[in-house]
Amino acid sequence: MKRRDLLLMGLGAGSMAAAIAAGRTLRPARSYNVPPDRTFVASGTQSLGDRARAKGLFYGSEVSIARLRDDTEYASSIAEECTAIVPGYEWKWRFIRPDPQSFDFEKCDDMMDFATQHNLQVRGHTLVWYQSLPDWFEDYVTPANAESVLARHIETVAGRYAGKIYSWDVVNEAIEPYSNRADLFRKEPWLDLLGTDYVELAFRMAHEADPNALLTYNDYRLDFDTSYEDRRREGVMRLLERLTSRNVPIHAVGLQAHLNAHEFETFNPEKLRSFLADIASMGLKIMITEMDVIDQKLPADIATRDRVVASVYEDYLSVVLDEPAVAGVMTWGLSDRYTWLANEKAREDGLAVRPLPLDSEFQRKPAWHAIARAFDNAPPR
Ligand code: G3I
């Protein structure tokens, strides 16, 4: 049975072969009810970044550049806990392209200065995405000029920081399972303008602009054992096969890992292991690029919520970090004081959400301890 057929069954070769060989069915989905005797206490006080670095991994966070300037507690927590940072939105077209002719790098240059000052690696996010396009884009970019507009953007942006960027999210979220296309490409402006070659073009342009950066394809909802996520994984694997078969300079895959705690019942370690093994078998590295644990539908009680969130971090990362191709983990924010989920996944009871390692006063939570323990227990690279 071909690997693609296994994928269509929602399984990678790794887990099917393993399951057949072991004569066992795949483990049932996990419950997220945390046993009362499970504790979340990491040994020592080393930062998440130091624990990751000790295993040859990176740990970092999405950052708001304005907040790095304005909130000293936030800036010092980022500097203390992280070995890497990525801007949440400031490198997107909408925020660095005021008009078709110009670029505004002021915020991102400030971030690069902060990264240099604190010896932090920088992830670039993102050179091509269907969202956060500037208002002028739709009227200005046409099928006739799209390739040159894309080329100028990538060579100017990636070229400006060449040699200083650990990895670029070259293309973000190109797959859509409900797409009526056999290749599961999302219908979006870049596809309409350039066809399916836009992904390959972007990676080749990025590699020319910065041959040192680890070029990454980034996407979401690739984590759990559901038919929707099976389709997403299948679409990503088809895209990766297309790119690698054409010797496109792609080096890594980013799993965003915005995890719904209330869906953790559908977490199937074997299926995730298999998916990661299938990516690694193509010679690609893997990164967890935007992790947070969404507590929107968890009980109101903070101690209960924090324990469930921590268990999701630890259970997910203990599986992910077993895969040698995984290079590191970024959370999409470090402190509950600043999270996109406060608006996007607000709780019906109006309580503040608590998805991240530090609380809103930058104190370490059970989630911090869970991530710390996952790094401490990870095999060294
Ligand atoms: O704070 C600025 C304000 O100073 C500025 O004047 C204004 C101009 O529009 O923008 C404000 O920033 C907003 C920013 O979030 C900070 O809150 C932007 O409007 C808003 O578009 C931006 O949304 C970002 C979103 O991507 C769209 O770019 C979120 O911060 C960011 O967390 C989110 O991140 C995405 C990843 O890129 C891809 N994966 C999913 C993830 C979550 O949606």
C-alpha cells in the first residue's frame, strides 16, 4: 500500500507499519481530565530557553514590537525565558508596505536590535499569506505583474535581513481541506494570480535573497485525530511532496499548534508521531511555531484550568520532542497579559483567558512547568 494511500486513511507509513508489526490497534484518543495526583513541578529554576538549549533545541515566543518598547516587565521576561522571537504581525505585508513602491522597516529593525542585544534568534513571519494584505494590493497586483511584485517584496524584505534570520515562514496556510481542488490548495489571491506555482516561486525567491535562512512552510490544525485534520495533513504532505520532488529549497515545516484544550480527547499520539516521521522522512526539519493552549471552553476555576492547560502542553510536547527532526518550539506569546486569544477565543463567562506559560503578572504557571519538564525529558539533539 502506497504511502499516499496510508495518508488518505489518515495514517502515515510510520504508524500503520508500526501498528501492523506490533499487532495492536492504535491507542484510543486521550482524555484531558487530569488525574489529581499529577503534579506540574519542574526541577530547578532554569529558564525555558536554557532548558531547550541544553537539548540542542530552541524555545521562543511571538512578540509585539511596540510592547517590547513600552512594557519593561514584558521585555525582560522575553529576554529571560527565550532563545528566539518572532513578530506577531509586523513583518506582514499590511504593516511594512504602506504603498506599492515603499517599505517601512522601522518596527522590525527595532526588533532586530532587541534580538541582537539579547542574543536571540529571529524567525521571520511571513513572506506570503492570504491575510494581512495591504488595502492597495487588490487593485494594484495583477496576473501580469504579480511575479515581479512578489519577487521585489521577498528580495527586499528577506534580503535586508539576510544572514540574521534563523528561519522564514515563506508561505503560511496554503492548504484548505474544504477546497474543491484535488490538491487541497486554498483559494486565495496568490493562487488566483500565479497558480499553484506561487509556493515554489516564493521559496526560490527567498533562498536567493537569504541562502542562510531555514525556509519553512507553516500551517495549522495538523495535530489531532479528526477527519478535518487528516485532510489538512494529507494536503500538507501533497504540497511537501510536490516541492521536494522539484528540488525546491524548502528546509522545514511549521506546525502552529494552536491547541483547543476541550478537543484534546482527539489527541492521538501515534497519529502525530507518524505525521512527524513522514515529514522527517523527506529530509525536512520540524518546528512548533505558534503554540498556545486555548482554555475558552474549560471550567472557570483557575487551578483546574491551569492544570488541564499544563497537561495539554506536556502531553503534546512529550510526543513532538521525541521526533529528532523537531528543532524547537515557539509559543504564540509568553504571558497571558498579551495573547491574541483574549479577543479571538474569549470565554463566555468573561474571565481572562490563560493559554500561555506565564500569567499576566509574568509569574510561572503550571503550563511553564509542563513545558520545562517536556524540554528536560526530551532526547538531546
Ligand atoms: O496594535 C496595532 C496598532 O498599533 C495599529 O495601528 C493597528 C493598525 O491596523 O494594528 C494594530 O495591530 C493589530 C495587531 O494584531 C495587534 O493586536 C492588527 O491590526 C491586527 O491585524 C493584528 O492581528 C494579527 C493577526 O495574525 C493578523 O495579522 C495578530 O496580532 C496575530 O497574533 C495573528 O497571528 C496569526 C499568525 O500570523 C498566523 N497563524 C494564526 C495566528 C493567529 O491568528
